[in-house]
Amino acid sequence: MRTVKHFPKDEICPMCGTNEDKECVAIPIDGTSRGNICDGIPVHAECARKGDLRFNREVNVFYKVGIPTGGQ
């Protein structure tokens, strides 16, 4: 996956909740494809590499273990 050196100043990493200026990757957003281009959400590369990032094949979703869902 291609990375960029600086995290966008006006974005927040959905994994760690910060916008620290670190290397990042863009995770594609479903339904935004236009030819070979699509929108993406920036995620710190370090956060994306952490062992608690998972992928659910049944629903094709990346998720982080331990994120509260708002339920009781």
C-alpha cells in the first residue's frame, strides 16, 4: 500500500483519534469510485499496522478491536 509522509492537517485518524503529522495511508471509501480514482480516509500507517486491526470477510469491513459501538 502506498504511503504519504504527512497526515492531512484537517483530518482525524479514525483508529487513534488524533491528527499527528505522521506517515499515513488512504483507506478507500465504498461507493466513491470514479474510474481508477476513489475517495479515501487517511489512517496513520502505524495505526493500520497495529495487531488489533481486523478485516471481516463476511461484510468486507476493516475494524479495530475494542472500539465502543455505542451499545450497552
